[in-house]
Amino acid sequence: MGHIWFCLVAAMLTVYVVLDGFDLGAGILHVVVARTDSERRLVLASIGPVWNGNEVWLIAAGGTLYFAFPLLYASSFSGFYLPLMMVLWLLILRGTAVEFRSHVEGSVWPAFWDGVFCLASVLLVIFYGAALGNVVRGVPLDAQGRFFESLWTNFLPGANAGILDWFTVLAGIASLAALTLHGACWLAFRTEGEIQQRARRIGAGVWWAVIVATAMITAASFRLQPQLWYSFSTHPWRFAFPLIAIGGLVGVRWFAGKGNDARAFYSSCAYLLGMLTSVAAGLHPYVLPACTRTEYGLTVANTKAADYGLRIGLIWWVIGMALATTYTVFSYRHFAGKISQPGGAEGG
């Protein structure tokens, strides 16, 4: 049962990144791709109707993690306490900025809140990437499954590593490039006119940065985490996941060049799907590797809840996720099509 729940949690986090990733990317780009207040409202209107629904997947993944892998939840949420608080505040700032720019009058405030929204989006993506980098690299777990990391130490991976080192910073930069591309593909898909043209140009340029960042973070990951070599060499079928990522990245370039923005966006989704599932497949059965001693790493076997509870929970998980999926599909179908007029769709 533990391995089933490992796949379910990985799938939920992947869905969150794919869905919320484009509105994070739109937040990164909206002060660049939109030049006037009406254009910025248009960008926000493209993500407003689905923003809150996207974040449901993050909340659901956190709840599922607490239920299925309680030891992992306790260890990671205490060890990553500082960055988690920073992520929480950045999420709050994004929502606050969108609401306040619409309700606080003045010539200065809208531009101020636009800047806050952009900066919070950039930092949130970098912290997400750095967090994933910590999981791939491993954390300084002790024999009891506890750890604490300073924000940074000497910027070198190892037993004394901090949350930020050269590898996790590289992971943050790679995430920034990937979600900026994702946001550009979304805006090209959902908007028209000047915004669409600017998004296409930005996407074409950022695509090259994603290529370089993907190659660098992949090489660094295999260098630092031997579990990746072991997983892929002993289970060659897992190479299907990196191939999905490569195919998605090629698809973005191919379809964008042909002006097919919808398929370029779906290809960007495939790229993120392939990258995240590659991480999960490469680390399995570890859920949080250790950079101190290999045997201290947290695995599916030593962190999962009792099998009876997992079996009963699976029934309720299916019901809950069916409702969440239905709502997500309805939202995207209902608000499908180009955004041509700034409306009251801005949401927090």
C-alpha cells in the first residue's frame, strides 16, 4: 500500500505544479508582457477563474502526505520550518497583491502591488525549486529521522549543507526558467494581440534557458545523488519519464514555431510532468534521502502509516479526488477560450 500512496502523492504534487505553474509563470511575466493597467488586468483575468482551484491540489497533497506518511510529514515540516514559513508568506503576498491592486485607489498603488505580485511569484518559484533540490540532494537526517538546516552554510552540498547551496540554487533557477516558459505558453494560448505576441517572443527566448538549465540540473543531480543511477539502471522502463520531458520540450519549440499555442502549452505541461515524475521514479523508494548516512534516509517502508488505515483511506481519497477533478475539469471547460476583455475574474 505504501508504494501506491507514494505514487498518489507524487501525482498530486505533479498536478499542482502543472496547473499552478502557469499562473506562477504569469505572475512572473505580467509586469513585462503587459505594458498598461488594462493589459495587466487582462493577464490576471486569464488566471483568476482557476487560480484558487489550482492551489487545492497543494492543500490536498499536504493532507495526503500527513495521512499516508506521518513520519515524513513530521520530519520535513519541522526541518523545513523556515522555508515553509517563507513560502506561506509569499503565497499570502501574491493573493494580497492581486486583491489590493483592484481595491486601493491611486496612481502609485497599482504599480506597487504589481511589483509585489511579480516579486512574490519569482521568489515562490525559486523556493519551490530549492525545496525540490533539497529532496534530490538529501538532507542531514540523524538516526531518529530528524534534521535541521540553516538557510545557508558554505553553499556546498554535504553533511553540513544548508537549505541553499550551489545545487539547490541551480534547482531554483531551473524552476524559474521552466515556469516562466510555462507561463509564457499559457499567456500565448489564452490571450490575443500584443500580449500574445510578447508572450511568444519571451517564450522563444526562455526556451533556450530551459534547455541549458535542464541539462545542468540533470547532470548535477546524477552526480550528487547515486540513488538516481541505481533506480534508472535497475529499472530501465523508468527512462520513459525523462523521454516525456524531452518530448515536451521539443514540442514546445515545434508547435510554438507553427503558431499552435494550445499544443505548445500542452507540450509545456508534458515537460513538467516528465521532469517531476523522473524525480519521483529516480528517488523511489526513498521519500527523503539523507546526505549524512544512506541508512538514515526516509523510505516508503519506514514512514508509511499502517496498511489497514491506508486501505480505508484509499476509498475516501478516490471520492475526494473525483470531486476535485470534476471541479477542475468544469472550471477549465467553463472558462475556456481567449481572454479579450479585462473582467472581474481576478481572484486571490
